[in-house]
Amino acid sequence: MSENFSKNSLRQTRELSALQREVLQSQSQRIDARFADAKVKLDPYPHLIMDGVLDPDEIDICLRNWPSGKTMSPEPGGLNRRWTELCVQNRFTDPAVKTGGGFWVDFFNHTLEPIYANIARIFMPFIRSKLLNELLYLFYSQLTLLQADDDFVLHGVHTHYAIGPQWLFTVLIYLDDDDAINRGTRLYGIEQLSSVLDGSLLERLEIVANRFKPFPSVDTGFLPGRILAFFEGPLALHGSTPFKLDRKLGKRKMIRLHATAPQEDLVRAYGAPNGSEFQMEINRVISKGGVFDPNAHPDWFKTSIAGIERDFEAARIWQNNSEYFNSPQSLDEEWRTLPISRPV
């Protein structure tokens, strides 16, 4: 395969469509084998760093099918990144279908989907705790191609939890750093975590609302083909690492996926009708000094409080039971076949 897809022998992407498909269709078993011995790291929260899942040839094919910067849209938030959304709310977009003769749809079906299915299988003990031992199906809320411009603004430390507690995990696949500084996403911990896990509702909600004292814990390193996956939750603090001021960041390219549970699971496990109302009610409790008065909030928010407490209790458990979460016994047979709602 490497001879057929070496950089020197690559022709225009449109001439390789059939050959690309032939290569992509052979990936699933190879990917399963590479994830067979993968281990979850629990410090500072459940995450997985994998190298060698994608071959250099596959990375090269992705880069040759990468959309031009002119066709990519500015990412919201003022970070000076550009993006192309390939899948939104479980539906492929026009760019996914049309770019490279449908290359990205093929790449998803034959390469990305087995990667995500393996990551979901590995994270299943955490997902099961989060969603009360039930999962209707895995929902692809967003699949995006990201490219950082030279003046990329560093992303501050944050979590996704207050946006939507039904988010299950995020996956970043680094493709190319354009010979720039090779630092990737940094994972952060929380000072005096044990006291927070034993602390009051106010302390926990302040973490959910991004009011915390983080410290850098893990630098993932931006290496081509590296995969970073982390389990979403109230402790999943992350952000871009600092760069030297005299060096340009370069046009780093990566694939990002956010996997969530569907709306039914959000309502069942957390009560919240959507992430914005969930976040608003959390801020109201904080403004009252952490006192939760059921009469001052919608009926569903009592379920939300219970879900938040459940997630922090789960964090207490996995902080002290790394052997359990990396053992086959943690995966019941009924969870070995992951229900996936494939994009259309």
C-alpha cells in the first residue's frame, strides 16, 4: 500500500478515487487490532492518546483532499481558525459529499467510524455511568475539519459540560502541523480535587461554570496521525498550549468529532431540554450561593442536579479504580456491540 500511495507517486486526487476507496475499505480490521490493547489514562480525567492508527499514506490522502482555505469558514469564537463541517446532527453536509468526489464520506465510513466505535467501546464504562446504564445510540453531533491560521488565538481552559451534559467524548486526529511548534491540546487538572469531590454543590457547580483553578497536567504533543480522545464530563478541562511569541503557529490541520447521546438521553438522564437552559439554571444556583431551591427552578432541574452529582460521584470512583476501567470485566456483553446511528 505504501508504494501505491507514496508522496512521490500521488497524482491528482480525482484520478485516485477508485484506488482510495479500495484502500479505505480494508481498514476496519486493522484499526480494531491497533485498539486491542489500548488503555485509558485517568489522570486528570479519562483520556486516550494513540499513535500509529493512521498510516502516513492515509494522512497524505486526507491532506490531498483537504479543502482550500478559501472554501473554509471562520470558526465561531474569534480563534482565527477555519473549519469545514462534514457532519452536523448526524447528517453529512454538502462539502462532505462533494469534496474529492465524496472522499470524506468514504473516509468516515471505512476509517473514522471504526476509530470512533473503538473509542466508544473503551469509554463505555464511563458512558454507562453517565447515562444510567442506558444508551439509545451513539449520535455524531459534529464532525469537522479544522485548520489554524498563523494568528490563531490560543483557546482558554474550558469544558463542554455546561454546553450539554449529554456530550460523551471528543476525538481529535492531528494531521499536519506545517513544521510549526509541535504542541497539541493540553489537559488540565483541578487544584485540591479530592476536596472538591467531597465538597459542596456550590464548589461543583463552579467547576461546571468554568470557575476553577486549573493546573496543566498532560501535554499531548501535536504529531501527525496522533489521536487524542477524552471523555466528556465536569472535569474534562482542556485548552490550547502556550506557544513562543516569536514563532508562528502555522496552519495546523486536524479532524475533530464530538460524539453525544441523542436528545432523548439528555432529557432522561439530566432533565434539561437543551444545553443553554441547563447552563442558565446552573448560573442561577451559583448566584444564590449554591443553595438549590426546587421552587425557584423548572421541575426538570431537580433531575439535572441529580445528574451533576452522579457525574462527580463517578469521578470519585474512577479516580481510585484505574484497574477496573482498564479490565475486560468492565464491559458487559450487552455493551460490546455499540449502537451507532450512522449519518445520512
